Amino acid sequence: MTARILEGKVFAQQFREDAKKKAEALKEKYGVQPGLAVIIVGENPASQVYVRNKHKSCEALGIYSEVIEMPESTTKEELLARIDALNANDKIHGILVQLPLPKQIASHESEILERIRPEKDVDGFHPVNVGRLVTGQPGLVPCTPFGCLRMLELAGIPIDGKRAVIIGRSNIVGKPMLHLLLSRNATVTICHSHTQDLPSVTREADILVAAVGRPHFVTADMVKPGATVIDVGINRIAPKKLVGDVDFEAVKEVAGAITPVPGGVGLLTVAMLMENVVRAAEMQLQA
Ligand code: NDP
């Protein structure tokens, strides 16, 4: 039997509707419009597309949005001064520094991201937010794994008591995903490049999350029949051809539910960013 296909657009639409409703409620109740500032340094064409998409999404949902374009030659001090000004700006509830940074400041990435006030860190990368996630306190959570969790919940896929396996231990996907699934009472295993006999681990999973960055890495023999397979990977194998980390055509014949690439998790990330901006505004108003 072919798997249920978890279409990203359906869930992203739900996230956007939720964000819009919550933004309207904040306006009505407090007279506050949630605001996002995105800083883009240099002229990376892919980054420019991502930033434009974020700006358009904000406009569609009634979220105030500022794009701050800084030249390629920007120094660390200049960028930190911009972040400080946004930290102090009441119209801005969320700040995002688009990565990658130009090479002269890339080595200071941690210091730059940590300058964002944790309450405005809508990427959820600040160590304070990481600590909150690990200790189960309310905070801002990275958009991609949070989107995956919300999608599982909206799709009605059971998590409590289930075995979850994540392939990949990055700070932006794998590790937050581990804590999110754990917070919903899954029994979670996280795998990486040193894991031995990976297929024997992945075959245990009721929920399998692939965040590896290798085309078609997860094959049908690695998947337990009926499992839910979430493919976070985005791999460009030709100028106009994107594939995930999962061999979709083969795995969909074994899995119970699966996300496609493109059209799956990728669509959740920007929609979840909108929710994070609104959540940031809510948290700042309640502080
Ligand atoms: P990273 O490169 O930071 O991490 C990859 C992880 O995969 C590492 O933990 C690495 O292990 C592990 N890995 C690599 N090779 C193997 C192997 N042979 N066996 C087991 N584990 C292995 O990637 P990201 O987490 O940043 O991204 C993962 C994928 O998700 C990429 O394709 C990226 O483009 C995509 N992505 C998609 C997003 C979206 O919006 N849909 C958002 C963010 C990322 P080790 O730690 O040992 O090196």
C-alpha cells in the first residue's frame, strides 16, 4: 500500500492562518502589530530570494517587515550596531540575520547571532533559547524542526510512546528535533556519521526524520513498514532538480506516511517563521 503523502502546502497554509489570526488578536487587544527585521549582508542571490519570500509572507499576514540591506564589506562592529538598534526598537519583535555571512565576518557568526536579544531571536539559535528548549521552558524554537513537529501533530500522527529516530545532529535541525520529540514523550535516538549499522537503528523507528544533506540516503530497506518518514533534506542534483535525503519513490511503498521533496518540509519553514514572530510579540507583551 502506498504511503499517505504529507503535503507541505496544506500544513504551511494552516500555520499561516494561525499566525494571521494571532497577529490580528494582538492588534485588537494591545494595538500592537508584530514586526520582523531581516538583515542581509552582501549580495548572495539565494539569500536575496529567501529574504524576499520572508518579506512577502509578512505582508500577506499583516506582520510589519523591514529588510535591512548592508554592503558586502560590512564590518562586525557595524553589524552588531545594527542589531543593537533593532534590539531597542519596539516596532521589531523578531530579528533574523540571513546566513551565510560574507567571509570577513563569517568566523564571528556565533557572536553576531548571540547579540540578538533572546526574546527577539525568531530563528531560535540563541543559547538561551536552546537552553529553554532542552529544559522544557517556553522559548523560541528553530523553524524547521518546530514545523515538522507541528505537522506531525496536525496530521494526527501519534508521537507519545513511539520510537523516533533522527539522522543528523546539527544545531538547526537534528538536535532541536530530538528535544521537541522528547517533549512529546517519544523515545528518541539520534544518529550521525559515526553511527554503526545505521539501517538496524532506523528500522526501529515509528517516526524517522532524515536531516543528512545526502540525496536518496534513506532507502526502502532502512524503513519499518508503516513508519512516518519526514525528509528535511534539500539537495540540488541538477540546476533545476531538487531531491531530499529519502529515496521517495521506493520508500513511499513501505512507509505509512511520507513528506515529498520538493513540496514537503521546505514549505513549512517560512510559514513557521511567521508564527515565531507572532509568538515573540506575544511573549514580549506578556513579559
Ligand atoms: P548538517 O550538514 O549540519 O548536518 C548533517 C548531519 O548528517 C550531521 O550530523 C552528520 O553527522 C550527518 N551525516 C552525514 N553523513 C552521514 C552518514 N553517512 N550517516 C549518518 N549521518 C550522517 O546539515 P543540516 O542539519 O543543516 O541540514 C540537513 C539537510 O536539511 C540539508 O540537506 C539541508 O539543506 C536541509 N535543510 C532543510 C531545511 C528546510 O527548510 N527544509 C532547513 C535546514 C536544512 P556528523 O555530525 O557526524 O557529521
